[in-house]
Amino acid sequence: MNSQINRRSFIRNSIFTAAALSIPARSWGQVRGANGDIRIAIVGFNGQGKSHIETFRKIAGVRVVALCDVDKEVLEREASKFRERGEPIDTYTDVRKLLDSGTIDAISTATPNHWHALISIWACQAGKDVYVEKPVSHNVWEGRQIVNAARKYKRIVQTGTQSRSSHGIKEAVAWVNQGNLGKIIVSRGLCYKPRASIGKVSAPQAPPSSVDYDLWCGPAPKTPLMRSKLHYDWHWVWPSGNGDLGNQGIHQMDIARWFLGEKELSPRVFSVGGRLGYIDDGTTPNTQVIVHHYAKAPLIFEVRGLPKDKASQAPTLWKGENMDKYKGGTIAVVVECEGGYILVPDYNKSIAYDKAGKEIKRFEGSSSHHANFIDAVRSRKISDLNADILEGHLSSALCHTGNISYRLGKQSNPDKIRKQIKSDKQAQETYERFREHLTANGVDLRSSKATIGPVLTMDPATERFKGNSAANALLTREYRSPFIVPAKV
């Protein structure tokens, strides 16, 4: 009997020892958070990051212990709130110094898109867990590099697509995939969100004096600032942003892919669109259609930044209620099936309709996405995450590949565009509504031509385009030393 007990103890202890030795040395600091408070730092909070601060502060067993932002005014604004409450807080302008400090277990980052991958990878290498805002990457290649780093260093990395923590959407996905509305015909994402002109400058602008502009540019080229605002309007220029497809649209792209159950990039994609209705310093499209051809059903995405008509462009009317609707949705997902459709109008609910448009079922409710991240940090199980980094990479990359087609496109008249898409019924219907919307806004596509990109064919296994070196070049970028996303993580 004693011999059997000793043998079992030896085997159990050997298994424990082997498991412990499989954890990288840098991750041992995370053991501290398993039973005690998890110390988190927030990186970048001039926008969405502000909500990260308040949300993590309210989660039991979590302490926000550090803040990092390249804008000293923004940093002081949020740090002063901690001091007023008598809460200790460390402050940094350089994320490298934060990661070297050894005083944190995890970071949450909501910087501009061009910084997401490098910060996430550096954090993984430093043994920190990561909550990274959407899109998780600025391009396809660096998104895959985050996944590689998370797996190599055994880090918990959550994507900021909070709809993944909605059981109202999760239950609807399961219900549709059980065949309750028949076969999916198209999974459609909508980003009908008002985006007025950002204006046009005639000369380089001085960055805010409170900003370390070299650090702000980071992996992107350090070029003169050619727009009136450094902050937020970075979304609408290619070196730092991905347009509204990668800004708001990534949420709906993720939900649309979720319904299809696709776990890799689409084998074919093309885009048509333009920055139409005004001339400004933005370079990303404000009106766009992206068609991803999956075997199960197409995933079609629509971006509309102009309101429903010319009259709604009055300065006081650039509001959500003055946008077009498609089957009741503006910033939404519409999954069209043989027997009806599902409308996902927000991050909390899904509504099923029959073919006549009558509501037949409703799914509602969600839980905290940030708390889910903390639960997984404690359990050390990737499977506990509602939005693991791989999911974030795939949905972000679908935005990027659509934009690559657009960036390689040429301006064409409406008849030429119709000819290119004549064999694609769903694309035809979507393009005609695209054209009608622009006409209502006073845009004549015969003179203000839209850009149609080539149909790009991809090998989903390698995440490389087939036979198109120009498209493959846009899967990554030239990085600026020393802010280089590592080829080997």
C-alpha cells in the first residue's frame, strides 16, 4: 500500500515539475496574480483607454498601478484623478520603461492602431498578459506575430471586441448554425456612421507640444503632420489608421465572421469605394464595399460615412439618426438566410425575423469583457477567453485584406465597375445601393469616380496572396528603427 502511494505521489510530483519547467522564466511573475491582486497598467487613453481605466478599477482583485501615454497632458489628466482619490499610480511616457519596471502583471492598450502589435509583442516578451484594443494590428503580418508571441510566451491575450462577451449574440450564432433559418445566404456587416470632413491644411502642422512626436509615430514613418489634428484623425490616414473598416467596422466584421464559423482568412476578396463627397486630408475611404468570398457564404461589408442625403450634411445634422438603414441596422450585422434573417443592432442583442420581416425570436444579454480577461489571467487558460488574440487577428486581417484590394485599385466609371462584378449577384445588389446612396449625397460617380480593386486570391494557410507581389507587399510595412516588429518573436 505504501509503495503504491509513494509511486502515485512521485508521478504526480513529476508531472507538476515538468509543467512548471515548461513555463518560461519570465512568466513566473504572473504567479503572484493567481491568488493576490492583479496589477495592471493602461497604455494609451485619450479615447477608448479612458473606459479601460475605470472598468479595470472596478473589478475585484485588480489594481490599476501604472499609466502610460506619449501625451503628457493626457497622462497628467488621468494621473491626477488617482492622486485626488489617494490611489498610488506610476506614470510613463515610454512603454519600454513601463515594461522594464517589473511592477505589473498585465497591460491594457488602446493606442493608435500602428502601435498595437509592437506593444503587445513587447509585453508578451516581458512576461505580461495583454488586453489589446481592436483592430489588434495595423497589417496582416504583424497580427499573426502577436499570435505567435502569445503562444510562445504562454501569455493570455484578449482582443477588445466586446461583442464576444455577449451571450445574446453567442446564442443567436448557435441558433442560426442549428439551421433554424435555413442556409446562410450572406453575412453582412454594416458601418453606417457619420464622418464629416477633417479639413485640409496647406502646410505641415506642429504636433501638440505635450506630445513626444517621435514616440507617437513609433513603427510608422516620422513624416510632417499634414492634418489639423494629431489625435483621433489618425484613423483616416494609412500610416497610422485603417479607415472606418478597421476602426468601428472591425466589431461588425468579427460578428459577421462568427456567424459563418470561419477560422481562417477568405480565399478571395475585392473592394470598391472612395473618399467621396468632400476633399480633405484623409486618405482612407469614407464609402466602401468589401466582398469576402467564403465557400459557405459571402461576407460582405459596407462602410458609409456620409449621411442619408445631401440635406443631412448640414453642420448640425451629422448624426447617427440621419444615416441610412438596412433591414433596421446602421452599425450592425445582418445575417440573411433562406428562411429569414438575424439583425445584430448592437453588442448586446440579436433579433430573428422571418422572410416577411416579422420578429420571431430575440436573444439578449452580455457580461464584462474586461472581467473575462481577468478570469483567464487567473486561470491561465486560453480557452477561458471570449476573444483570444487569434480571433482578433483573423477579423482584423479581413479588414486589412479588403483595404489592400482598395489600395491597389483604379478609379473607374459605374459601367466598368458593373462589368467587373456582373457574375456576383450579391455584390451587384450591394453596389447599386452604394451608388444610390452617393447619388442622394450629390456625388456623381461619372465625374467623382469610385475606385475598384482587383480580386485578390489568398492561400489562407500561409496568409499570403497568390501571384500578386504588390498585394503581398501590403501585408506588412517597412518599420522604423528602433520600433521594429520582430520577425522572430
